Amino acid sequence: MSAPPRRSAHNRPALIALVIVAALGCLALGWWQWQRFESSSGTGQNLGYALQWPLFAGFAVFAYFRFVRLERESGTEEQAPAKPRRAPESVAPREIPEGLLPERPKAVRSQDPVLAEYNKYLAQLHANDIDQHVREAGPRARDTERSAG
């Protein structure tokens, strides 16, 4: 069975309708935010949104045309691979030079016996809490995943 013929991106009514609805929706939201900005309760935030929504509409249209162009380019490559592609050269992984980034702070280990005793106490409380939850769940419980939260 042969594959169905590829449809051009220009000939996809559902995609075109989606882009039109998205762009018009974004423009309508921009108009709404502009009206909110001009009202007595309007703020600078409404103005910001009023200026952003048309940008989103423009991005939807840009993405559509970019999609069409990429699909057209991939279609021509599949139909006529005129010149053989060279294998991409292996590129060694790049490393960040020493001294470029700041040093990560190191945790200071405290030898405070009171703090060590308190941490041991907290660990014991947590272990007791986990054991209690496991006992309450019983051996046939389906959800026996342990959670510290």
C-alpha cells in the first residue's frame, strides 16, 4: 500500500484556520486590554498586556510561515537529493575554561555536638513517621510509596 500524497502546508485549511483564529483572538485580547487601560481603573499592566497581545498574534503568523518554509525545504530535500551530504564532523565536547565561572560556595561542616544531636533527633522523628504511615497502609495497600512530604 502506498503512502498518501503529502499535502502542502499551504493546502491545510485546519492549520490556516487555527492560525487565523489564534491571531484574531490575540488581537481581540489586545483590544480588550487597551480598553481596560483607557478605563478609569486601568493600570500600566493593562497597557503592557495591550502591547504584548499583538506581538503574540504576529508570532502565530510568523510560526505558520516558518512552518510552511521548513516543510517546503524538507520536501525538496526528500524529492531530489542532488549532492550527497557529508557526514558531520565529530566535534569534541566543549569545556568551560577554568576561572570563567565563579566558584560554587562550599557548605561548612560544623562540628557542633548540639546540632548533630538535633539532626539525629529529626531523622528519628522522620523514620518513626514513615513507619507509622507504612503500618497504617497495611500489607495490601496499593499506594505504599513513601513520601517525606
